[in-house]
Amino acid sequence: MKFLKSKKSASDGKVFRSGLYSAAITAAVIAAVVLLNLLVRAIPSKYTEFDLSEAGLYTLGDSSKQVARELSQDVTIYYLCETGNEDQIISKLLDKYAAESSHITWELKDPAVYPTFAAQYGAQEASSGSVILVSGDQNVVLDASDLYDYDYSDYYTTGTYSVTFAGENEITSAIYRLTSGEQKHAYYTTNHGEQTLTDTLTDALESQNLSLTALNLLSSGIPEDCDLLIINNPAQDLASAGSLVDEMRLLRSYLSSGGKVLLLTDSYYNTPNLDALMAEFGLTRTEGLVVEGDANHSMNGYPYYLLPDYTSPTETTALDGVDTSRHVLLQMAQGITLTETDNIVSEALLTTSNSAYSKTAGYEMVTADKEDGDLDGPFALAAYARNETTEAEVIWVNCGNMDNEAAYQVVPGNCTFLQGCAASLAGQVSTVLIDSKALEAAPISVSSSVSAVLGLTFIVILPAALLAVGAVVVVLRRRK
């Protein structure tokens, strides 16, 4: 009996030690998992979270990253939202901004908990989901409705509308406006039948910290604070000496003091005074309208709808920050000839292919085919020039409808190009323009032939193959 008792006692001790050992291992594993979890959570989210959305809703674009990385002053972002009801797209995006720069922090402010918080920034009427950006004694309020774009253009035909996320563009633009220093002032002429600046271009220029003001040269001169003068496709020429108001004298005086001009023209309109001014910068019109002979440089079936190449300018920063992988579209454009001129530095910004030619008949042409007398390309369609004595600068785009809402829907590169030109002339160094992002993935369209093949494969062939393999396996096992 004593022997049995001793044997049982040893067995119990062994079980106890085994249980203790298992418990220790379990505790160690749990501790390791907790420690690993803490370590992973300490790693910035940009290294641990991956954006699988088709439109990159949770990823900052290159422009946003550049603006964030170049910050030298602190920006605090307040997200006005009820706790627990945050928009994950916005909160995740704010995390990305904070991870990109130590100068950016953000806080959630629940209006129910802090009912008077927004009022101190003049945002007492801001709706839930709005964002307030603060830097020093300046702030920008982005209402929740500004963070999404709603397109109702198809509503009356399909009963549906589309929603895209514009939050990144709005937030990055606000950060840039808060931190880029003194606001620049751009004026656009209005008394010559000019084309009105589109809302898209206006928003893009304002995001560049440029204020826009209409200017009637008949009633006032060019203001002293004019950092940029925009003349957008005038239908009438500026008046010269002998007129009631010598507008060309005002313009030349402005340029002689180092002024900056962005000019868009159309060969349909006769503007000899403006042409003479551009000639002083070594830029003259090429006779006719440009037609592209290379199908890769024009829209399909429309050889006078040009898709020019960007150059690599060395004298201007107009294309810095511009996504040159995006096409620009110039419809019914005229070439620009660059002539060597004393004290003038000039270079092309957009050029056609070598296969382009200019129809000397212009708008009177009866065929787009090349004929005798037409001029051989390539041609500059947009050009930059600077007077090294006065520091005056001009950018001339010889296409009147480049600023066009319909064109922006097809080729958003038009807007970024014009924005880059304006920013460069006004002394800004960054181009801030980010496309809205689709909230839904585009539906996949499958042709009927492909659908039939896929159906046959997955409904008939694969099941039959699996049955055959199974039958072979069963037979082989039975034979063994």
C-alpha cells in the first residue's frame, strides 16, 4: 500500500509540473501577443494599414504629401463630429496627414460636449462633420458639404446621382492657404468680351492662395497689389493711344514695373495691339490654325483637337508640380513663333509633334488635309517669356477655349496646366490640385461571349473535371 501511495504521489507531482509548465507557456504567449500588439499599434498607420479602395480614398496624393512635408509651422485640425459617428474616410485621412508631418495634429470635437467650441472660429453655423484648420491666429472652416461633390447631371434621366470625395483637395488647399504666407492677388480683365473664368479654374487658383478680382481698365488702372493679370480670350483688342482710355499704355506701364501677365487668345479675334505687345517679348503668331498629323497627338477623328507634349522648361517653374502624364487639350489652336530678342528669355511650354502643320486658311479652311502653302511643324502652342531688364513675365496660350468646363471633364490636365502657369507667375511654388475620388468602384462590364465562356468553364467543365478526378481516385484506392 505504501508503494502504491508513493507511486500516485509522484504521478500527481508530474501532472502538476506539466500543468504549471503549460500555464507558464500560455502566459508567455499571451504576454508576447499583447507586447506585439502594443508594438504594432505604436508603428505609424502608414506602415500598418493598406488602402484597398479603388480610388485611394485613404491615401494622400503626392501634392498633399509635398505640402505636408514642407510645413514649417504648426497646423491643428478640429473634426466636428459626434463621438462614435465619425466618417472613417475623413478620420483615416486626417491620420495620414498627421503621420506625414509632425507639424499637423488633429482632434475630434463633439459639438454635444463642446457646444461653443466652433463659435470661436466663426463656425457656429457649421454642420456636423465639418473641419476647422487652425494655424497661429488664422483659421479656415470647411463645411461638411465641401468635403463631398454631388453630381446631379443624370438625375432627371436616370434618377441617380453620383457622389465623390473632395476632402483631400479641400484640406490640402486649406493647409496651403494657411501656411504659404501672404495671399497673392490676381486680377482678370472684363471689358473686352473676355471669356469668364470657369468655376473649376477659379477654385483651383483660390486653392493656390490667389485672390481673384475683376478689373475694368476703362474705369480704373491696374492696382499696385496686382501680382498677376489674366487676360482670358478677349473678343476685342485693348485700346491704344488716341482712345478715350489708353489701355495698352496701362499694360505696358504695369509690365515695365515687373508685372506678370497670363494671356489666352483665339485667332478668330483680331487683337493687333496685344500681338504687338507679345512681339516685344519675342512671341508672334504663326499664320493659320494648327492641325496634327500624328494620330497620337490629337483626339480621334479631330486632328485640330490637339494633345500637345509638355516641354522641360528651364527658365520658368510653370510646370513644377504639374502632372505631365495628363494630357492637355487645345481646340482650334494657333502656333506661336519664338524669335530671339534682346534682353528677352523665352521658351515653349507646349508643343505639337513634328507631323503637325498649320492651315494658312485658318477658320476658312475647307479640309483638314495638308495642302500646298500650309506650314510645316512642329509648333509651340504655349510659351513663356521674361524681360531680363524689367523682370516682366508673360505666358501666352494661343488657344481661346483651354479654360473650358467640358474639356475639364475629359482632360483635367488643362486646369492643372493653367494653375501651374498662374502660380508660377504670381510667385507661388506649389501646385495644389487634387481630383475628387469616387466612392464606388466602377462596375465591371463583361461581354456576352466572355460571359458564356466563363459560365461554361465554372458550371460545366470544372465540376466535370473534379468528378472525373474523384472517380479515378476512388477506383485506384479500391484496387489497392
